[in-house]
Amino acid sequence: MPGYVGRDVGGDVSSAALETLLHELVDYAGLFPPAALPMAEAVRAYDEHRRGAHAWMLGRFVLPIARLEEFERTAGPLLARGAPWRLAALGGAGDREVLERANVRLAGRAVVDTLEVKALTAADVAALEACAGLCTPAGEPVPVYVELPVVEDPGALVAAIAALGLRAKVRTGGVTSDAFPTAAQLARFLAVCAAHDVVFKATAGLHHPLSGEYALTDDRASPRGPMFGFLNVFLAALFLRAGLAESGAAALLEERDARAIAFDAGGVSWRGHRLDAHSVDTLRERFAASFGSCSFTEPVESLTAMGLL
């Protein structure tokens, strides 16, 4: 990621810090709830986003590893457009060979360059040793993100992940209120990752830039509940990695006043704390990777409504 500060993205972002914060931040997970699109609709949407004005914000296409062959059949000629598609596959400890075979079949058209797995215990993490050292056919490392529970202190699990050179993943929401961690739990997860120098990504519930009270699904009758904003999560992570106390990160996670977060030509500020654009660039690379979202349009439209795009 280094070197993205000041990169030309078409003139729609005035702040280098905001540009770097948003660069390839959104992994497209249209196959998953609440969108739960059929494969054909999801790949068509991703192809459109890749060719759209905000493609610079778009990360990987997320899919279950068990649906890779369906993806290949469905995506077909779309894979011939532009650079190879980058895929994040959700699988398990025994899927190394499946991933490697898929990358051979997809050569030149797409590449599974990220693996995401789940672990509940230290034994689950230890079983992931077989996934360490994964590479693409071109020899590029394949990061392995391990989704962890965060209701209890995840310190031991993150330490085990760090020992294997893996990365961490946190679920930041869902389609029901009980799927959301508290701000204190999420801040603790971020602090533990920072302490062990472990890169993280987030998934679920980050449909809006700013924390607030929102509908939990797209259904008109959907209940509403508090949801984290993706700006809150990633700014909390970056400020914490730069020295903000865990309690401060929790407060930033709950920040609902858009006026409290200010991007300018030189950086970003929040209630007396500041990061310059270079620090945002460095910390995105070293600590805060991306988040999965079943919609790419919604984050873009919300940022536009806020006047940030």
C-alpha cells in the first residue's frame, strides 16, 4: 500500500489522508447477507464497480472457497477485462490445495490472493499452520485472516496468530443486534492486534461511514439498532496504533458527530488528536487492511452524501 498518498483518483477526493484511508478499503461481499445475491448478479456488480469512477476504493471479490468453480463458470468472459480479478476465499485449515489448484486454473484471469478462516480456540489456530507460507503462482504471499470471537479477551488467540505470521479478522456486526460487539470489545481487539503487530480486517455491519442508529437490513420492516461506521473503525484503529489509549479508541468508535472528524489537505483530526497523511498511509499498510461489505454502492453513496467524495 505505500506510495498511494497523492495518487490521482480523478479529482473527487481533496484530502490525501482520506484518499489513502479509502484506497481499496471495501472488499465486495455481495454473495453474503443481507444482500445474498446470486453468483451471476454479484460478479456482474463487481465488474461494474471495477470499471466505475470509484474503483480505487474497491478491494477483493469475497466468496466461499467451495464456490470457486461456480465463480469460474459464471464470471466467464468478464475475467478477460483489465487486470486479473483479486479474490478473497473463505475456507478452512484444509483448503490449501483447493486454493492452489484454483489459482492454476485461473492463471492470468483471477487470483485467490487472500484466505479467510475462523478459529474459536488456540487449537483451531494451531491447526492453521498448514496455511502459513501460502503463495500465489507468481510467488506473492497469500495473507491468511483468522476470524476470532471478541466477547472475551482475544489476547491469547491473537498471540497465537502472530506466532504463525497470520492476520486477524473481526466481525463488526450482522443482521441482528446481538451480532455487534460493544465498542469496548472492539477497541480491545484493536489494541491487542496493535500490541502483537498483527494486521486486521473487519467484516459485516459496516454499511455507513459514521456510527449511528440504522436499519439492520434492507427490508422496509427491518428493526433498527446501533451500528459502527467504517470511518470510525478504521480511524480508531489508526489513531490507536499511533498511540491513542484504548479508551479513546472506544470513544472514537462511538462518535456520531460528523463535525468531530475533519479531513484536510495535510491529514485527519478527531477531538484534539491528529494524524498526517503519511502516517495514515503507513498505518493502513501495516495494520488496518480492509472490510467486507455486501454493498459497494452504499458506502460510496453515503460518503458522497457527507460531502467527502
